[in-house]
Amino acid sequence: MATNPWINNFAYTPEQDLIAALTTELIQTFGYDFTYLPRTHRGLSQTFTEDAASEFTTTFVLEMYIKKFDNFGGAGDIMTKFGLSQNDQLSVCVSRTRFSEVIGSVINSARPREGDLIWFPMTHELMEITFVEHESSFYQRGALQFYELTLEKFEYSNELFATGVAEIDAVLIEHSTDTSQWLILASDGSTIVTTEGDRIVFAEFDLDAIEPFEIQNNLFDKAVTQYTDFKESDPFNENLKY
């Protein structure tokens, strides 16, 4: 027996639009403002589908709903032979309508893209979109209302950040070893070099002071000083006399 021809459950546009509007309102009410950073490729390899020189120069503020509030998902923090590995994940939902209005029409993309970044202001961290689920709600009334994004901690690898947002661009200043950002240029924009052909950089560029993004030695050293006690009453004091 075929379905009832007088009942339209999956092709009534006004009802689909109503559910989409309610979904957008719920995300705006219970969500959080994230900053979306689309990735721009400068030298994409068609062979390896990788880009060693991608950049982030544009930002969009868009509300998203955090699907899980307990903690980060994923495998968490794991100590490996290569050091501390952070595998935190975060799942967020974004309205299809709002994404199309705010971002999609500008970057010419119908949906969020894997590889783009999300700035999470609550933890002051950059997270990378690793997967976009476009059928999470599975056709309520015959339509889809939102995307579910899977985010992972971003691993910096000399991408260029010039968004104009100081807190985000600080990633480049703190962790980049790319000397092209510190070159001394002539009035015509050309690079000034030595007689040996080496490029000249500003004195403020200190390679020894830059630590890789994933190591965070400076962060741990700073945290340790809050708990180290060299008083004689400390049983772990190296100068304690027995």
C-alpha cells in the first residue's frame, strides 16, 4: 500500500522553513559565538593534495551550538615517545541558513570545509574542522537544518595568520619560524641581502626563543614555578639537612 496522498509529511516547504527558523533560533539562544577562519591555499599540490603555504586572512563570527558540555571528546591527552599529544575533539552544530548567509556566500562554499579553522574564545584555542556531517538530523520533514562539525586541536605548521584579530594572529608571532615575516625590505619592496646572498631579518627575530606549537615548554615551566617550594620545611627541598 502506498502512503496517504492527502498527507504531506516531507515536501511541505512552509513547515520545513519553520523548523529551519526554529533551529536557528535555538542555536542563537543556547549557542556560543565562534570565529570561523577559511583557509586560503597559496601552493596546493595536486599530487599530494597538500599546501605548505596556506594562509588565514579573513574571519567571520558565527553562532554555534556545543553538542557536548561535559568535556572534550577524542582520546584526550596522551604521553607518547614524541612528547605530549593532545587529541581533544569538539562537536558543534551550525545552522545551514546562517552559514549560507554569513560565510557561504562570501567564500563560495555551500558548506563548512574540512581544513578551515574555528577560534574557540572560551579556551582561547584554534581548532581545525576534520569532518562535516551534513545529515545529522536526517531529513526532518524532508529537509536538513544544520551541519555537525567535528573539531580537533589545530597543529600549527607555519601557516600565515593575518586576520587583524590580535589574539589569533599571535599564533604566528609565538610559534612561526618563517623568516619571511621578519625580512628587512628596501623602499621598492625587494629583499635586502648580504654580500653572501643571505637575507637580513629584524633583530627582534629570535629563533631560539620560539618553541614549536605542540610542545609548550614555556607553559609547563611557568606552571611548575607555582608549585616549587625551596623552603627548609619542604621535604623535597634539595638543601634540606637531615
